[in-house]
Amino acid sequence: MTASTDELGERLARLEEHVAHQQRAIEELSDQLNEQWKAIETLQTRQKKLVERFVVVEDQVREAPPVTKPPHY
């Protein structure tokens, strides 16, 4: 029964090590996800601002003075 107890102890140690590695991987993935989410929010904000600026420029182009004939015609 001693061999069985030793085997169980080794197995338990391997499982604990495996869980610790998985926990670390999950934490790293969570950190990366948070960083990516912040980057996405920043990009969305910048994109909205660019769209607003584009609309302003587009409106200015549309408001060009009408083309009229010069007075010598």
C-alpha cells in the first residue's frame, strides 16, 4: 500500500502543478484581453472622432458657392 500512497502523492503533485500552470495561463489571457479591450475602446473613440471630422469636411465641400457666369458673358 506504500507504493500506492506514493503514486497518489506524485499524481496529486502533478495535478496541483498542472492547475497552477492553468491558473497562470488564465491570468495572462485575462490581462491580454483587458489590454485588447482598452485598445478597442481607444480605436472606437478615435474612429468616431474621425467620422465626425469627415462629416464636417464633407459638409464644407457641399457648401461651395454656386458656379455663376462671369460678368463678361
